[in-house]
Amino acid sequence: MPQPLWKVSEIFYSIQGEGKHTGMPAVFLRLAGCSMGCAWCDTKYALAGGKEMNNLEVLVELSKYPCKTVVVTGGEPTEQDLPALVSVLKSAGHIVHIETNGANDCDVSKADFVCVSPKKYVSENMLKKADVIKIVVNEKTDLEDLKKYYNYENEKTTVYLQPESNKEENITLCVKLVKEHPSARLSVQLHKLINIK
Ligand code: SF4
């Protein structure tokens, strides 16, 4: 059977800048391709194309870094065979975090951590599987509609509100929202504040 080929936008070692694991070193495996088409997408370079890499090539690249935590992101990782990729990474001893828009109901049971960041639409099943539901907030956010995500909060799942592009007005809004709903958390994009990738 031919080995799966992954479309990879980039692999790089950095610091997680968002959400629950902010400040934690991780290798980022950014898969290419996403059909969601968000106007303010900050990874437009990863929406199509990508370098084709097989399992071994991906694992060799990851092995260049002294960190076993791999954040599989995109693009949108569920637009490729994400369960198979997670199995490959877990078999090689990696701790696997997933960042997805949650539009596609996908088996993420083997991953160690799942962050769902809903955009234009999201699968309810994926919200139930999330460790973190991360909502990007800006002036166009429907603040009544946003409250529906609070229904998914439980011992496993936390809602994070993230100001779009770290804009001051969005930060002010998120601070207000978190203070109104104190089980939610603020996620400011640390990597952009300190100007790292
Ligand atoms: S879902 Fe994420 S990667 Fe896809 S277009 Fe929207 S912001 Fe970009």
C-alpha cells in the first residue's frame, strides 16, 4: 500500500502563543489547505498548495527538534486524513495537539489535546470533543450567539476568547466578556506580541 502523502505548509519550532498552553515550546506541523475562507485569516499562505511529504519525511523533520509536543495546525488539518496522521505521530512517541476549526466531524480520540476554533460553521460533535473552544472575537462578533459556546463548558472543556489580531478594541471587548462570564479565559496571541513566528 502506498504511504500517505501529507500536504505540509511548514514545520517549525516555536512557543505556543495561544490558549491553555501559552508559553509552552512546541513543534508546529502546519498542514496546507483550508476551504473555510475567513476574511481575516492570518495564515493565508497555508490555504492551498503545500509540500508533499510522506510519514518518514515528516518524522525526520520533527526529530530535528528537542521537543516531543507537536501542534498539528493549518490551514485546516481535518481536510487531510488527520486520524491517520495522529496515529503516525503517536507511534513515534509524540504528544499531539490539534488545532481545528471544527467544521468536519473527525476522530480525534488519539490526540492528547484538541482546540476547536469555530469559524463560519462548526460541528456540534467537535465542540463536545474539544478541550478548548477558542473564539476569535472582533467588532463583528454576535455577542448573543457567542454565549451558546458556554453551554459546552465542563470539567474538560474551557472557552477561550481571543481578540482578533490583538487589536486594542478587540482586547477591551474580550476583557469585558471574560469578566462578565468568569469561567471563560482570555487568550492574547503572545507570539505576535513578542514578534516571533
Ligand atoms: S478556518 Fe482558519 S485557516 Fe481556514 S480560512 Fe479560517 S482562519 Fe484561515
